[in-house]
Amino acid sequence: MSSSIVLINPFIVPEGKLEESIKYWESHRDFLKTQPGYISTKLHRSLETQSFLGEAKYKLINVAEWESQDAFNSAVQKMQLALNTERVEGLVGQPALYEVVRE
């Protein structure tokens, strides 16, 4: 088993704010990827096509891997001090940290 941790952060994106939300995410990603313990991150966008699944509640989902919870927490604290980016109005993230328990 991997000892790294995974951040999964689904975002509720307001109508008409998708591109602005992606740019907001990119500015945070650019900072975090310079921090010790960062491994990778990918931003996923829901498919806009109609399917039997219906419309996705979360238009964007960020999945990031970090060496440890301490490394992630330290990086986020530094980011909050360093970045002075204006939030996207109505953008709501619901982040949580996970560990792999089965592969």
C-alpha cells in the first residue's frame, strides 16, 4: 500500500463561472506544486452530455496526491498566506483527505 494521502475536492460551480473557476484552481495548483511533499494533481470536469446518470452536482473535481497529511497541511497554510486571489463568487469546494485501503 502507498503511504501517500489523496485530496479529493469536488466543486459546485455556479452557472457561467466554469472558466473562472478553472483559472482560480490553476493559480492554487501552481503554488502548491512547488511545495515539499507535492506529488501530483488533476482537475476533472464533468461531461455536459445527457446520460442516464443525470446532471452532475459537481462540475469540477480535484484529485491530488501528497506524500503526507503534514506536508499537505503545511502547503495549504503557506498558500493561504502567499496567495491573495479573489474567490470565485458561488464556488463551493468540499475537500477531504483520504488514504488508499485497497488496490
